[in-house]
Amino acid sequence: MNDSNYLHKIFPPNAFTPDEHALVLSQFTPLSFKKNEYLMEEDKVANYYFFIEDGFARSFAIDLEGNDITTKFFGPDDIVIDWHSYFLKAPCREYIQALSSLQAWRIRFDDFMKLFHIEAFREVGRTRLVNNYFELKHHTVSMIADQAKDRYIRLLENQADIVNNVPLKHIATYLGVTDTSLSRIRKEIANQ
């Protein structure tokens, strides 16, 4: 992994002074995860967040019946973070797991706080936080107000890379349907 390429895309040099840019880049560490390895675990405090350079991950929680339910997918250029745990130092309520081999850039909370005085860095974080909030809100309302087929079509339109690269059983739980229902929905769409 080469920070001169990837991190420059996330933190464009023209948004920072040269000293600020060098400081931001120096705080990130490259990491690799194997398929099924955890980036974060339930009941542990999240002391890091990650930018995914390559690969896919998901967050999931265990319901009262012991089923794992996918709550979010992450792909290239996504930020992987448990906002609540990272900033409030509360235990995570979910797991975040690599669905493929995954290359990421990690920053520790203490290093993040060193950068917070840089306006351009704060703006990147604020934009990511707002976008994550809107995505979560939209998914929550969609689970209540939209048909499963419409949720799947929206996922295909907006995140085709997820549909093409993660197991269908995780997509089914994310959409709130059984594997069988998702298969039926996929057949309906294919026959249209």
C-alpha cells in the first residue's frame, strides 16, 4: 500500500498546508486483514478507525435469538468506525468483520485528536459523519416504509460492488429478509 496514492485521494494535498498534509499522513498506519478477521468487536472500546483502500467489510449485531444481522457494508474508500464507541469510549455494540482480504489505513484516537485543530481535516471528518448519519437514517426509514424488493434494487443501484462481492446471506439480513426471499426477489428482477 502506498500512502502517496491512496491517502492523497482522501486528504488532497491542495486542501492543506504542506506541513499539515505531512502531519495528517504521518498519523495513519497501513494494515491488512484476512477474510473473516475482526476490525472491531462487541464489548470492546474502539480506539481506531480505518479507511478501506481495498476489500469489503460489514458491521453486524447479534439479535436476541442469536442470529447475526448485518447493519452496514463497507467497501473501498469507506471509513470504518463505530462513532459512539470511538468518541465516547463506550463499548461497541456490534462487530465489524472483513468479508474479503482487506487493506486499510488506521488512525488511533489520540493521533486523531492531534489533527483536529486542522480545519481541512475536521471538514473531511464532518462530511463523513454527516453522510453516515443520512445513510443510516435512510436505511432505517426504508426498513419500515419500503418493500424488500425496492430496498434490494436501491442497493443494486447505489452499491453494486457490495452486491457483487459479499455473501448473499449477509445482504439478506441487511435487507431484513430471509435467504429464500432474497433469492425470489433476485429471480423476479432477472425475469423482468
